[in-house]
Amino acid sequence: MNLSVCIKQVPDVSAPISIKEGTLSQDTDRMVLDAYSASAVEEALVLTEKHGGEVQVVLVGPEKAKETIRKALAMGAASGVHILIEDISGLDSSAFAEILAAWHKKASFDAILTGKQSQDTDAGLTGSMLAWNLELPFAANAVGLQFENDSFIVKRQGDSGQEMVELKSPCLITCSNDMNDPRIPSLKGIMQSKRKTVETVTPADLGIEASALNSDSKTERKGFKEVPGREPGKKFEGEADEMVSNLMNLLENEAKVL
Amino acid sequence: MSKILVHVATADGKIKRSSLEVLSYCRKLADDNGLGLEAAVLDIDPSRYTDALNTYGPDKIYNLKHPIFSNHLSSPVIDAFSLLVEKSSPRLVAFASTESTKEVMGALAARHNAAAIPDVASFTLNGNSVDAERPVMAAKVLSKTSSSSDLVFVSVRSGSYDTAEKPGTAEVEEVAFDFDEAGLKSVLKEVISSAGDKVDLSEAEVVVAAGRGIKDEEGRKLIEDLANSLGAAVGASRAVTESGLFPATLQIGQTGKVVSPQLYFAVGISGAIQHVAGMANSKVIVAINKDPDAPIFQYATYGLVGDLFKILPLLTEQIKQVKAG
């Protein structure tokens, strides 16, 4: 079984963040493997360990993102594809999906795995757009995945309950971070990753003109702003029974929500 | 006249509140911009919602009836809704952001060569531009995202807008939809409902959510007792779904469910920004935490600093009395 995992390099969202004149400023410029991508890599590795085959990771991004491909290789992916675009700041999900579709039209795979969204934008569009572009059966927000009789059995988190969906191969599945705990690369894995192949391709190699990239993007980011705060509330300390009486009074007579 | 098309999400014979919020706001947006408002219902029996929809004043309702909508597969929804996009020819399509929406919106936008702005906290129309704000970077900031595409899809986080009635009488069009189930490339095998799914968390009017402070089974029992006394849905922070004390389906936050109840109890929850992103649209927030400096108190309408193991039994008892009242 050969699995292609689309991964993304993202800023470390756990680092403190501030906004200066509409642009983001972080204390660190540390870039990391997106956590949802990491879950997709982990799940692909588990499947190939059970059923044989290899995992290839595919990343769209600048030269600096190569370190993120190496991370996935150190986890155990067999090879990497780096679709090299130095400035991805103007690209939205539509553009990423076009680029990834162009690569996968030439590739062979039993399934494509992606994160259900990425930690930086939380958009969650690229997977379903890519599935549409490649006309693949698709399931989003997988929390479990099995392979039986040439089909993938996806357990996905729906709005009410979990849904078991069977997808014929080849197909595309987006992965939740609730699916697994991605492995930490071992020292051996890190050493081996240095000898693994990373193929670098340009959009031109895929038949995409540089000028077309931005017109594939249909949305534009106009800047950032603070999340609005809430009105300050009332805070009580002291004996439990007194606090509960105060709260009951407010819920009934001020907020009127009981 | 150009139009806004709203997808109407239904569950168990009811229109989802989050869809009514979107419909209410889009009625106003359509009026302000001289646009028509159309609603699309995909259901096994869509006409049962017509009266309720008329309360919110769409100009037209498309009813698309098919037994396939009784299951949760996305590909029939994509095909059916595409048909309506072609019929309606809107400039803007609005969804309530749900797990089901997330599975179809990207494919729909790609199919119609349209822009997609998902999971917005707010959006508006400015001339040819759709301008939205959506939380990014683990919900620490809002991104201002715009599109001037001829067709734009947006999905709206629940609780972003209030419902507002505006009664009218819509023209109703029954749309025929043929779907070849034999051609399906995906098959729904089973739906697994856990106990926690009895009340749909994202639609609930009252939510009692548990965090690390509840510690163990005893704490969980106190949470469930309080929820039962209120007829509330139970939710949880990532810390206690990861520990296995609550199922992952109940996780509230940026990576879990977004809730917007009238009343939200955050019990033993410190208030990490990722959790707050999933509940900050709640109308009244009650926080119970022993740490007076817990960030959750910055969001709380009413904050109780103290031991939840003492507070919850008293609170549950008093609520029972009021409800019996």
C-alpha cells in the first residue's frame, strides 16, 4: 500500500503573538510540522507497518520548509516531495489544492492523507478541494482508519456521533489530531532520514505558470486584529453556600437564564 | 436581482439553531444590499420545515427531497446542493459551520470555481467584496479575509449572530433530484452514538463543561448531576477528553466543537485560549475554579473562586428546587 501524505509547515502557534499595524508579530520565527499533518503521517505509518508499502510526504513551501519534510522522514516516511515555492503568503486553499492536484495527477497512490485543517489558518478546505480536483472519494475529520479488502474504513467525527464510512481506494482522508499521538523521531530515524530522497519540483515542472498561482487564490488576507474581549463580569470568593446563593440570584433575576 | 443562498441544516426534524442564526443575519444583509434571500433544504421530507422557515422571511425556498439525506454521506449533498447553486445563481452562499459543512464546502467551492471563507466570526458585503473575520493562529487573533470572486461560500461559527424573526411567505420550489446510489464511491456503514451525543452539544441551550479540576469519576458524577438538573449537554476540555474521563466527541474548543449556549458552566477549566475559542460566544458564562487567577475568569459573566467539590452539590440542589418550583 502506497500512501501520499500532504504535510504543511506552520509557525509555532504556541508562541506568544501580537499584532503591529495589522500584521502578526511573534517572539519566535520557529516553524514546525503542523500537528494535524503529523497525525496524518503517524496514521499512514501505522497502516503501512501493518499492510506493507511506503509513505511519501508532499509539501508545498519555501526552501526553509525542507526541515519539516526531514522531520516526517525521521518519523518513518520513505521519501519526500518538495514543491518549492518561496513565497506562499498569497496562496489560499484553492491554490494549494490546484498545486497538490497537479502533482498527484502524475503520482500513484492508494490513498492521500492530509490534516483536517492546519494549525495556522484552521481553514480545513484544502483536503476536500483536492479530493474534488482529483475526483476521489473523500471523508473528513477521521478519528480512526482501517484498511480491508481494498477499501479504507474511516471512523469520522460527525455532528452527532461517529460515522463509519467505507471508501474505495484510491481515496482521500483528512485526519483529526484525536486520531493518534504522533511518534517522536528516534535518533536512528533522524540518521536514516538524512539518506532518504527528497525530490524538489517547481510549479513549472507541474505545468503551472508562476503567474497562475496567485490567480488560483480566490481570497485575500487583508490583515489581522485582536479578538474582541467580553464585558467584565462579577467574581465571588468565600464560603461555598454564600457564593451559590449569589449565583442563583443572578442567574434567576439578572441574567434570567433559569 | 442578485441573491444570497442559505443552506438550512436540519437534524431530528428540527432546523438547527446555527442555521437560523445565519438565515436571520442574511435576511438583514440581503435587505441592506438590495438582494434576494433564498433558502435550500435538503432532507427526506423538506416541506415540514417551510412554516418555520417563513418565520425568518426568505423570498424563496428550494425543497430538495430524497431518502439519501437520511444518512450522513457528503457526496449526495455536494451533488444536490450544486444543482441548487446552478438554479439560484447566487453571489453568496452561506452555511452554518458544522462538521457536515466542513466536509462539503471545499468540494462545492472547487466545483463552482468559487471562493470559500470557512468558519467566520462575522462577514459583510462591501460592493463586490465579501469581507470576513475568522479566528486563526489557535484562535489568538482574527484574520481579515476578503474575496471579490463572483461567487463566495462562507460558513459561520455558531453564536456569531442572533436569531431574528421576520415573518413572510416564501415562494416554494420543489426541486427534483435523481441520485444513483449504485454510483456512490463511499458507503456509510454505521453511526456510533455515545451517551454524550443524546443532546447535540453545538445546538444546546445550556452546557456544563468539565476541565482538569474535576480530577476523577467523583468529579464526573458531579458534572453529570448538574447537567441533569439543568437539562444541559455535557462538554469537556481537551485535558479531560485526552485523559479518557470524557469521550473525545464532547471536546469543546478550536479543535473540537464550537458551542454558543444561553448558559455555559466552565467547571475546573483554566481557560486556555484554544478552549475559549470554542465557547466565547456563549451568552452567560459561569466559571467555577479554585485558582483566582485562572484565565477563564476574564471571560466569565459570573465567577466563583472555590472548591468545585463543595460548590457543585449545593448548586445542583438549588437548581433542582428552582426547576421543581
